[in-house]
Amino acid sequence: MIASVFEQKTEEELWIEFKKTNSPALRDAFIRQYMPLVKYVAGKVSVGMPGSVEFDDLVGFGQFGLLDAINKFDPEKNVKFKTYAVTRIRGAIFDELRSIDWVPRSVRQKSREIEDAISRLESKLGRTASDAEIADSMGISEEDYNQIVLKVSGTSILSLNDIWYSGDDSDHVSIGDCIESPSSLNPDVIVEREEVRRIIIESINDLPEKEKMVLVLYYYEDLTFKEIGQVLNVSESRISQLHTKANLRLRAKLTNIRKGIL
């Protein structure tokens, strides 16, 4: 079935047909076509996860993201489905991991303490806080702060599907929608749902350069930590640390902004 479907028409034509008909047969064909992508993303996410997190469970979580991507994909936006789907699949896996509360309580508490410290400090300073300033506000050395970040690494999940509404339930944008290539991170060119996009993009742009680059390379360019380390000429563990710091800092920033909006 799937081979014949994709041989008879181009994928673009199939997407247009699916959006018009919502054909269950076409939906099944797309699911089968892109299941290897779910396994690929699950494999990437599984790196660094504790043994209690099963790969097959991650694949199962990712299937929800694939189905969501298929149902919501808009072929008229000139974005490749694979690029769009990776974000949705990863987001669905992270959302399920959060819902089952797999993170040890002690690690979750440390993560929350860092987020709260960043939130308070940057609200007071009106700018991005340095690692030294965050450590000082927590009453610990910068070395101890970095050690805590290492412990939190792998559990500081930023959900790219966290939704920010701009008006009503039908008009919304996710964090993942706003992580673009470095040249595209320009709030001035965003016109659709401009204000919410501008807030999220500015929060990403306010991150220290290396942390921002790690987010872009990991979530948008779909590189592994090892590959990012080669690009930035640092160790894989350092990339993991930068990724964690970026997530904690971005969540704190968006929490502050959300409080201000609400």
C-alpha cells in the first residue's frame, strides 16, 4: 500500500490530498513512512537517560507526536514535514516523560532552585545573569553551581510544545515554532501572531551566545551533543551542561514574562 501510494504521486500532492480529504488510508501511509523518524528521535532522546526509561516506551510516546504532526502539518508553509515532525515527536516524548514524573525528587528540587534563582535575579537585574551571579545568589561557589547543573543535565526538559496563547484557543504558538536557524531569529520579520512570537524569540536571543547556539543546533538542526561539541570545539559533557543551562534559563525567563502578562 505505502509503496504504491508514494510511487503514484509526489509527497507534496499526497499532503494536499490528505488536507482536503483527511483520508484514514493516507494517514496510515504517512505513519508507516515516518515511523523510522520516530525511532531515530527516540534514540537521540534515550542517550543519557537512566536505565529505567525504556527505548520502546520513548518510541510509543513519539508516535503520539508523529500523529499530531501529521494532523497539523500545513504543506503551504513551505516547511519540510520531517523538520516539522522532529519537533513534534521530541516534544511529545518530553511531555510524556514529564507526566510520568520520572525525575528523582532531589534532582527536580535542585532544578527548581536554579530556575527560581535565575528568575529572581534577572527580574532584579533586568538583564541576563552570569553563572557567577547565579551561584552567588544561591550562596554557593561557581564550581558548586556547575556541579549541580551537571547533576540536573538530562532531566532539565524544555517542552517545545508548551503553548503560548495569543488571543483565543485557535491562535497560539509554541516555543518550538520559534527556534529557527540563527539568521532567522529576528522579531522584526515576524508578523503572524507577532507579539507572542516576539516575546519567545527575544527570550531565546537574550540567552548567552553558546547556550543559544546549542538550542538551535540541537532542536532545529537536529544535531547530537557529540556533533554540536565538534562544531563548537568543546566536549560532549560541556554541551550537555550548556544545554541544561539554556533550558533552565529560558524557562525562568518565560516564567517571569508569563507572570507579567497574566
